[in-house]
Amino acid sequence: MHAEAHINALSQKHAALDEKIHMEENRPAPDSTILHELKKEKLILKDEIERLNTQ
């Protein structure tokens, strides 16, 4: 059950990052550095979620 709660928390963080990315992309002058960092963090979370789901 602990792993499931951890996966849910990671999924929520992943969704929040997706929203931040969407907001940044739709600004009048999106910051490519911020977008790069957000996308990198989102990918790390995705990889961790997939790793936990396959265990």
C-alpha cells in the first residue's frame, strides 16, 4: 500500500508540472529555460512512476 500512495503522490506532482508547463507555454513570452527544467523534472517523475509500477 505504501508504494501505491507514493505512486499517487508522484502522479499528482506530475499533473501539477504538466499544468505549470501549459501555463508557461501560453505566456506571451515563454521562458525556454523554465520550460526545459519543468519538462526535465516531469520526465524524471514519469520514469520513477513507471519504475514503481513495474516492480
